[in-house]
Amino acid sequence: MQPNLRTISLLLGPLLFIGVSARMPLGLDLQQSRILGLSLWMLLWWFTEVIPLGATALLPLVVLPATGLATEADLAKAYGDKMIFLFLGGFFLAEMLEKTELHKRLALSILDKTGTSSRAILGGFMLTTFFLSLWISNTATAVMMLPLALSVLQTTQSSSDSASQLLSERLLLGIAFSASIGGIGTLIGTPPNLVYAGFVEKMTGNGPTFAGWFFLAFPTALVLGVAAFLLLSRGLSRNTSLSKDFAKSALDEMGPTSIAQQRALLLFGATVSLWIFRVPLVEFTGWTWLSDTIVALIGGLLAFIIPSVPSGPPLLEWYDTRKIPWGILLLFGGGLALATGLENSGLTSLFAQSVSKDWPLWTMILASTIAGVWLTEFLSNMALVTAFMPVLWSLSQAFGIPFEVIGLPLTLGASCAFMLPMATPPNAIVISSGHVTVRTMAKQGFYLNLFSTFWIFLVCYAYALAK
């Protein structure tokens, strides 16, 4: 951000808070005006990212107690929400995979089995990226896959330069798109999923489970992934092929699976299995304390305990956690704290009472889907979901419909940023390679955005009818 714009944004935030609080617009009382002003302040700083997102998320800790909108005890519950620790456990496991290079071995193993035609190359990379992004951050997945892709492109032979260029563009776009799509499939796959789950838990006391989210969102992500592959595979030359021994040579260079990788795979597999089969296990054993968060923390803690080799250091050491995006955890808490202030002020109830009840259900679902898919091209998906959750909650109360009916399409759509490089880090990462132009990304991403809007709307409308 340019210095002048940064200064304007820094000053405008608190001025918005002061101005709205003083004027009390729209017939609001003082407390409602204050929380509206704080919401606008935080939204401005979140959208412009004038300071780190996690730092902006700390504003409620200062403003809400000072204005009497919430106590420190209320805010402690928000910043210590159990969903935050579910994501933290996921972060620990992801760092373990990266440290042991198990993720790289898994990626090369998949590529070794997908074939060497141009479509097979694209499909192998997209499948690998999709799978890794279910568990590892979208950004980390794209960062890891980019050098692998560039190495592959250097070893391909083609009948023409145009065919090579097309493969380069499609392969790198496939990595960016798959990194975003894969994150949809699991509760820990991307931060907006946890923001949604945390908000539902706070407002209803019954948030989605890991397995519940997986069985709903994973098929949706799978369909979007197939659609992305079909879109990007059009027109690829069959004469362009990968050196057949690329993946095998890379695996041979890594050597046999290490003891650390074997133990990391066992721990990771056990944690994922517990997440998926936790509900029947609880019903069988009566262990009602065994939540998804507890499972995540058990897996994360064991990574600090299990030695990577006999009598050696553990699979994960605290030094390794320096790369964890701690600000995202604060962002969760800030969003929940803001929701606490909105609820305590009565502003959400007032908004619910003012909304017309003549809208058909499908229009609300479509509007939420469109907002998620298209606004995330310009706004941070975390900020978008965090900002819109209280608004959608108010609408759900006004219309007397389950919150998830309109909350889900926004959340799923927020991961579908395919057109612009600034929309999401995976897009920016592949653009930085110099092999893909913004125009090409925008063209292919536009078609995928259209399909994502249609499919997410269809899935969520069917879900609403089933409710």
C-alpha cells in the first residue's frame, strides 16, 4: 500500500468509530452506534490490511470493555474458543509433514503413478495439490508444488513452443486453483471454514464436526476440482510429455522412506481416522469429552513427544512452529469478539426486525453464494467471512431459517478466488513465476467462478430443502 493511502486508512478507521458513535445514525442508540463504528473501523483495516489482520483483530479487546459492550471475561471466551485450538492442532500436524518432507514424498508418489501425457501431468499435479491442501495451508501447498512443476516443465518435450507455453500456463493455473479448492474439503483446510464453524458454535452451541463438514464439503470440492481439470485440459497437445522417470528419479534421490516419515505418516493417519470416526467411537465408548479439538491437540502434542528416530529429537520441536501464522488464530478470536459486541448491543436483533420477509429462500442462498465467490476476488476471504457472519445470522433470525443455509454458501464461495492474483496467495505465487499472465488467469478463472457459483448454489439449495 502506498504511504499516503496507508496514512489515510490508519486515520480513517478511528475517525469512523468516533463519527458514527457521536452521530448515532439510523435511529441507533449509543451502544449500537459504537459497535457499528467499531465494525466499520475493523472492516476498513481488514480490507486494506493497513496493519496485520491479527493485529486488527485485537481492537475489540481494547474498545469493547472501554465502552461497556463486553467484559474481559466475555472476550476471553472469544479469543480462547475451542475452534481456535482445533486449527492450532492442525497447524502442528502440517508443520510435522513439512519438516519430515512427507508431503513431498506423497506428492512425488502420486506423480509417479499418473502417467506422462500432458493431461496426466496436469491431472497428477492437480490431484496432488488438492490432496495436500486438505491438510496443509493453501499457500504452503502452492509454494511447495511450484518448484516441482517448474522442474517438470524443464524436462518436457513438445512439438512446438506454443504447446509448451500452453502446458506451462495450464499446469501452474492448475496448482493455484487446486490449492484453493482442496482447502474447502476439510474443516482445517482453510481459515474461513474455521471462522464459520466457530461462529456457529458460539451462536448455537452446536458447531459442525470434522466428519460432518467433510461429508458435506469434500464432494463439493471434488466436483469443483474435476471442473477445474476439464477446463484447463482443453486443447493440451498430446505430443507434450514428461520425462518418464522424473518422479521416480526424484524419489530415488530422496532415498527410502525414513523412520521419521514412517512415524509422521502413522500419527497423521491416526489423527485423521479419529476425526472421521470420532462420532461412532464416542457413541461406542461413552467418551463424550473426545471432541474434534481434543483429537487435534492429541495429535499435535504427540508430534512433540514421538522421537523422529530412536533416542533422537521429536518429530516436531517448538522452534519449528515459528512459521505458524499465529495471526490467523487471533483473527478467529477478533471475529467472535466482534460478534459478542454486536449481540450485546442488540444491533443484530434490530437488523433482523428491519429486513423484509418477502424474499424467496433461493434468492438469499444465491445472493450469499455470489457474495462469497465474487467478493473474495477483491477482499481477504478471512475478512469477508468474518465480517458477513453476524449479518447473515441476523438474516437467518429474520426469516426463521437455519443459519447454515445462508452461512455455508458464503463460506464455501469464499475459497473460490480464481481470477485475480491478489485474490489469494496461491494465485499470486504462480503469477510470480512469470509463466502465467494475469489476462490468462482472469479468463480461465472467470469460467471457473461461474461454475463455482452455480454448483455451490445448487448444493446449498438442495441442503436447505433437505433441512
